Amino acid sequence: MKRESVGWGIILILVGLGFLANQLFPGLFAGFAWPWLLVALGGIFVVMSLVTRTGGTMVPGVILLGVGGILLYQTRTGNWESWAYLWPLMPGLAGLGLFLGSFLDREMRPARMVGLIMLVAGLLLLAVFGGLFGLTPEILRFWPVLLIVIGAVIFLRAMRPKSE
């Protein structure tokens, strides 16, 4: 069984179901916003990465999902000024993609710590620029998530059996 073919088969089935639903129920996607295209494309990359166990495909998938989510938020709320403090999420999203991809692909394991550093740096920059340019202090109550992520990585590394 070729995993790549299985992945493309699943993606084509899902896209076909979406188009069929649009044909059968014409008003179904009436509230459709263009950032959903980025979210869908990111989802395709993530699904392909999971099915084929190709970690490198996870990076553009996570970036597209994140950018699509940000743009979806901005189109729904009209809060385009939020880009002044949301841009640090870009290296953070790339880092998250590297981090997640390293669990799928053995060749990407050396990038795991780099990805984690990029993710944490992006979140810290978000907090700094958010504080300067209008992010409400309410979001800072979620800072313990950083501790949880760092602790989980340390725990998983400690639990991993030594292969060398």
C-alpha cells in the first residue's frame, strides 16, 4: 500500500464531497470567506504529512493553517490592526511545524529543538508586541501553556528509550 496514494485519495474524496454538497445544497457555503481556502490548503498538507509520515510537509501545513486562521479572524472582526502584533506568530508557526514534523519523520528529529525554540520565541515576541500594540492583557493569563509545552517536551525526551 502506498501511503502517498492513500493520502491523495482521501483528499480527493473530501474535496469531491465538498463540491457535491455545494451542488446539492447551493446555500451551504453562502457565508464562505476566502481565508478558508488557506485553512483548507493547510489541512491538505497536514493530512498528507500524517498519512505519508513526511514531516517536512507539516511545516507549510501548519503555516497555512495559522495564516488562514489569522486572516479569517481579521476578515470576520475587521481588526486588521492586529497584524501589528500577530506577525511574530509566523516564525512560531514554522517552529510548530518543525516540532510536529519531527515526530513523524526520523530525519527531522534534529530539528525538534530548533522548532521548539522558534515556537517559544514567536510566542514571547507576540506577548511583547501585543503589549505594545494593543493585545489585551487578558491573553497573558495563558502564559502557563508555555510551561506545559516545555515540560511536556522535557518529559517526552526523558521517557524516550535511548537508541544510541
